[in-house]
Amino acid sequence: MNADQLPDVPDSEIQRLQAEISDLRSELQGITDRTAAFEAILASSLENDIIEEQELTLLYKRQKKAKKDQRNEQKKRGKNYRPPVDTLPVIIKSPPPRNIGEQQEKKRLYREAMLFVHPDKFSMQPDKLDLATEITGRLIEIYRSGDLETLQAYHAHIFNGNTLLAPLARPEGTKGSGIDYLRLEWKRLRKELEFAKNKHTYKVLTTYEDPMLFLEELRSYYKDRILKLKKRTRVTGGRR
């Protein structure tokens, strides 16, 4: 990494952020995997209840619609019925046109970075191929999100050599030291981690002495829900 590439950012700060981001990703992946596995067990155990609840909910909505349609037809046959007065058509405003200059800048940044990090360029370098694939995936994700600020930061991050795929030359017009992306990524991962930790099923895993007791809570919920739906739809029998 050349000194003139990062005039105001010490290597130690970049390394610290990279290490913290790596830790955040590992923690987030661990929580996500653990939660998904637990949710899969719950879904498998409650499969019949979930299906029956969904079927009854759909039947209830259909019956409500049918009753509403029937009431409307009865009103139309009444002697005091008056058809509704035609109202003016609702004018839907077209969304404001996108900033053409911004779109062009995003395309330029994306293509410039993609030309450099595309995995095909590293097909003969196995040690860099996986890294290039990972970087490309993140680049596509940022581009599709439409976030110009993050794309600019990631572009600078790549061309300042922070991805370990050191560029031959820094493109003209590259803004920033590259550390902006690391800071944005750190904030994004912190938010995702907070969301993952606040998910109810994860809280069950971390606060219940026996998380499988939650399964019995769900069984009670579905039993009550199905019973109410059967009464509302006048379904006296069941599959079970």
C-alpha cells in the first residue's frame, strides 16, 4: 500500500476496522445459522398446524368476501338503492425522474471496479480467485441497492488496495481514501447484528433455559387460532 494513497489514514486504523468487520461477520453468521436451525426445527414440528391455519385463514377471507358481495347484491335489489355517483378518476403522480447524472456515475464506478476485480482476471491465481469472487458479489450487491455513497466508498476501497487486490494504477477521479467504505460496512454490520439479536427466536434461544419449551407455546397458539377460525368458518370437523 503506497503512502500517497492514504495520506490521512494510518494503516493501523484500516487494520483495526478490517479486523472488527471480520469479527462482526463471523458473529452475525453464527447467530444467523443458529437461529435458522432452530426455526427449521419449529417449522418441521408445527408443519400440520401451520398448513391448517393457513387453509382456514384463506377460507375465512373467502367467506367474508362472499358475504360482502351478497350484501351488496341485496342492496342493489332494494327499492331505495341509489347507484354511487361517479367520482373523478384518481390521478397517480408519476415518480420523479431519476437523476441521470447519478445513474451514469453509478454505472461508471461499477464497470470500472468490475473490470478490475472480476474473477476471470484471477483464474490463474487460486490464492486470489475466492477473494475476487467475494469482492465482485459485494460490488453487485451495492450497485443493485442504488446507494451511490456506498458505491463510491467501495470503489475507493478497491482502488486504494484495501482488498489485497492491489490495482496497477488508481483511476482518475477516485475519491476518498477507501476507509469510508470500511466505516460504512462496520455500521451496516452492527445494525444487522442488532437486528439478528433482537429476533424473537434468537431471544428464545438465549433466554429460555429449555428453548424447546417455546414449541409448546407455539402449539398452544396454533391450537387456539385454529379453533377460532373453525368457529368463524363454521368448520366443525378437521383433518386431525
